[in-house]
Amino acid sequence: MNILGFGDGFYNDPWFWQFPMATLEISMAAFLTVALPWTIVAWIDPISLRKYEMRYLKAKKEGLTAADIAQQERGR
């Protein structure tokens, strides 16, 4: 009696590897299409876009702590 007989055909099916690898490639391409341009912009750090910098990065440059940021938020 061959208990693992089902797996012989299932794992040898071409779609067993082609479908997951194709979906992996598609998802990676979609992610990189969005992520790479923004990564390059962040790396270049144009002066005209610095006004959109995230708050915690500005706070880190100014040497503020989490308590200082929380106090600023309560004051708004």
C-alpha cells in the first residue's frame, strides 16, 4: 500500500512550482515599481521635498525625545 502515492503526481505537476513562482515575481515587481522610485527620491533628498519630511526624523535631528514629541502633540 502506497500511502504517499498522492504526492508523487502532485509534486511533479509543473504548476506546483510555476504558479507560486509566477505570483512571487509579479508581487515583487509590483512592490519594486512603487518602492524603488520613492527610495531613490529619499536617497537624493531634494531640498524642494524636505518640507514633507516625516516628523520623527525632524525630531531626531533636533535631539527631541518621545516625551518632547508627546508634549508637543498635547499642546495642539
